[in-house]
Amino acid sequence: MIIGTAGHIDHGKTSLVRALTGVETDRLPEEKRRGISIELGYAYLHADRGVSLGFVDVPGHEKLLHTMLAGATGIAHALLVVAADDGVMPQTREHFAVVSLLGVEQATVAITKIDRLDAAARGERLAEVRAEVARLLAPSALAGSPVFEVSAISGEGVAELREHLLALAAAHDEAGGPPTAPRTHSAFRMAIDRSFTLAGVGTVVTGSITGGAVSVGDTLTLSPGAKQARVRGIHALNRQAESAAKGQRCALSLAGVTKDEIHRGQWICAAPIALGTSRIDVRCELWPGEERALRSGTTVHVHLGTSDVVGSIVLLDRALLEPGESALAQVVLREDIAAWHGDKGVLRDASASRTVAGIRVLDPFAPQRYRSTPERLATLRAQTQPHLPGRIAALLDQSAQGLDLHRTARAEGLAGADALPVAADALRFASGGMAISRAAMQTLKSHALDRLQAFHAASPDEIGPDIKRLKRLAAPRVDDALWLLVIQQLTADASIARSGHWLHLPEHAVRMNEAEEQAAQKLLPLLANGQFDPPWVRTLAADSGVPEAMVRQTLASLARRGQVFQIVKDLFYPLNTIERLADIARSCNSSDAGLQAAAFRDATGLGRKRAIQLLEFFDRVGFTRRVRDQHMLRPGTSLFDGGGETA
């Protein structure tokens, strides 16, 4: 079990750890000279009965709170130290706020320096300090924490405190399983609080393991970043080991990376969950003792893991956050950090002079757009579910556009999408990497049918939109793979019919009368024989013997069926010719200059005017897009994927 000290400067945290373990945690010459802790210190206590304690000793000075916060990551138990002569002091309160906001659920209070009290007034003074501590802890989950009166100088009370902590550690190990329990789907990750080089060992990083397990020989990734390193050796709880697991203090000897490439604030983790983000969606709780309300746009210091990054907070479901209240929020950071769902952190004010709020990460892949829409807020509320199965079920219910399983697994710190407890009746698509609930799928299908019905009502003479155009009308933000699945299911059950590239309701079809059918049999061969320069309407009428009015009527019906396309007034191209011209346009396209009219003209043998008319048609149907004087081919788009006009 990892225990973190907390308390005001010079209240005896380091001396108490030394009395409990026999280890001096002040290792720097400056610490020894000044008699105060400046950096994080570590000590270990191994009992005969196989129980081990790891202590993280933190500085108490207010200017070193960022260091204290780095050391608080991953602790299971807080040892709140209060000097008997001083009582509760400002940094006692702030350290207590930090411990509470980080969600530490267990604490022990040590009233130290009792040897300094006058014997006659000792009982009265200790009662006063106990009352101060009780008032401090009363509003929190740590109320009622056991209190011990100790002296690191005389040793009074130290043995009792040590036995109490060892008993807690034994219960903790029994409840959580042995440190060497088999690996689960949770992937390894550890926040780095120190990095250094040892002769004959190489680069070493230390931290508290917050997920998974690691073994000698594993290849890990630094996050944020992509630098990989191989584990050459492991010290768990200050003992050489072949493996280490969640809940342990750990030192890793790494190959393939130098000390200069590592800094406090990074994580070392399994490659499948490595990430870096500058936006995180969180649940933010304003500390009850904070004097000011929190507004959107406030600049804050974000302490998450062992990192300290400046950012700003955006409240998503309210305009103002009052002390003691919580809200959904997005934190926008000035540099990338690594964070996973459930990670807890602390916000300090812009000057880093006081702790103002606690945060719990909901989504490390926070969006910049649509971040406060009702749909997004519902998704974030689903992510507040405490247990993974309920959380995934709630996310599926709220994911009208499908749930990205690979990204969700990474955000949860899981080794892969297979580790997610996805309901058996959920529909998987995109090679199993996405899922959607059957209810959400039915909603999408119903909406697609409604929009198709509306299209027919607005354009009764058109056969229908193509697949891309209907997507823009019905579900523009839906993933392409999901939309394809929607259309496949609708066509499979005959809810939608296809005619060439076009989709329509089965009862809707553009039918031609007998006269038009007879005229079409004469006109279509003439258009096809015209190749890239088909005859105009007047010429078609003369060559076919069909009256000009009937030619126009028949060509309009054919256009609504998608068999011909009007380029300009009275000039129609058949589908096969248009598809051949589209292939030529692709071959003429330049990634830098786009589709130039001159190149297209030369490749088709047409005049410049006709070439420009065809390119403008391609713009209208969405095959290309106009950018100033250029026609840019839409990447990955087939001729009618853009779905502009059909006539």
C-alpha cells in the first residue's frame, strides 16, 4: 500500500517517516542544509508477515505544492501530519483539500511533536488539536479518521502508528489481491515523478503504478509522445523483481531512451493506450472552501498525474460554478498531456497560489466543436457512470452515430476493444471497431426514410438522391461505414429501392409513357454515338424525326431517371459518356494544381468552352469543388458520391 504524507511545513513529516521506516527521505544537500523537504522522498517498510508499505514524503512549503501534487498521484492512503504545538495551519488545510479532491478515501492523522508540550497542559492542548482536526475533516469523506499522538524524537506512539498502518496494508492487499496477480485487460501505466541515470544501470524512471502490470522485457511507450523503451530491470517497493503491478511504487530501468528525453509529467505505458491530448472533458468540483465562483474562460494550473500545465476551463452545462457544486466542463491545455478516463486532478488559480477545484477525467478525446450540445452533454453524463459495464451500456444508448470501440478502450486504459463489455445485441461494423445499439440503429433508419420521403415530396419529378446526398440530408455527421450499413439494411428489407446510383422509396419511380419510351429508343443511340460531343436538342429532333417538344420532354424524363444529364440548356450527355469523362478528369488531376481546364480540354479533344461547361457540371454534382479558378477533385469520391443535381 502506498501512503502519502500531507501537512504544513516543519510539522515533522520527514522525521515521522524516518521514525516509522528508518529511512531518511531528504537526500538533497539543500534539504539537509535547510532542514526542509524540497523534492519528493521515498521510503519503504517491509514487515515480517509479508506486508509492505511505501511512503511518499512530500514538501510542505506553499511554494512547493506542485511537487506535493506530483507525489500525491497513486496514493491509497493519506497520512495527515499536524504538529501539536502549531495545530492546523494554512498548508494543512490546502494539503487536506488536495487529498480530498483527488478522491483519497482513507486517511490517518498523526499529531506530532508531542514531546514539545508542557506536561501540565499536554492533555488540554492535545484535546484542542484533536478538535481542530475533527472540524477540518468533518465536511469530507475522511471524517472520523483515526488519530495518533506521536513523537519522532522520543518514539512515543510510533510503534502503535506503525502497527495500525501495517494492519491497513494487510487488509488493502487482501481486498485488492496480491501485487503479483495475473494481468487483466487493464494496460500498464505509470506517472513518472523522477528520472535519473545510474552507472551500470542506465536510465531509470520512478512512479506509482495506476494500472496493469509490467515485466522485464516489455516494450513501453512514453506519453505524450511516441518514444519507445524496453524494460531492462524492475524494482518494486525498493526490491528487485521480475514484474510489478497496480498499487506499487516502482522503478524501471529502461533501454532505448535517455534521461534528457524524459520529464516529470509524462507517463510510461503500454503502447495500445498511449495518447496525448490538449483537450479533456471532465467533471469539475469547486472546493467548498473556495471564496469565488468559477467562470468559463478562467485560467488555471492543471495538475493531473505528475504534470503541471496551464490551461483554461470552459463550463459546459452552466454559466457559473459556485463553491461546493460540480459541473461538466472542458479543460483546454496549452500543451499536450496524457490522461485516461477516471484520472483525478486538481486545479489551482492562475498564480498557483491556492487550490480551487478538483477534476475527474471523463473523455481525453474531447471535441472542439459541438462540445455543449444536448447530445454531447448526454454522452458525458453517460461517462460519469461508476462501473465499466454500465458506462459502456450508457454510452451505446447515447451514441446515435455509433461508438468507436478502439478509441473508447484507449480512453479507458484497456488493452484493446475486446476488453470492453459490449452488449451482445449491439451491432458491430467497420471490421468490429465500431458498435451501435439496435435502438439507435432503428432511429437512424427511420430518419433516413423520413428524409427520403421529404425529398420525394419536394422533388416529385426526380427519381431520388444518391447515397452521399441522402447522408447529407439525413445524417451528415454519421460515419461513412455506419451510413453504408444503414442503406444496406434498408435496401435488404426493401424499405428503399435502388435505380442505378439513386435511392428512392419502392412506391416512387419516374415512369415514362409509351411515346417517351419510343422516343428514348431513338435518342439514346444518337447521344452515345456523339461521344464527347453529343448533338444538341434541335439536331436530335432533325436526325430522329421526333418533334423537338417531345425530344425535350423525353430527355427530361431520362434525366430524372439518371440515364442522361443536362450540361447546359438543350445539351444532354448519357450516363456512360459522363462516367468516361469523369475517368479522364481523374487522370488529369494534379494534387497541387487541381483539375486544370486546359489539361481536361486537351485530353478530351473538346474546345475550351465545352470543357469548362463539363467541369462546371462536375462542380454541381459534387464530383469536384470550385476553389477560385481551380476545380479540385474531392478525394476518395466517385462520380455521384457528391450527390449534387441529377438533372
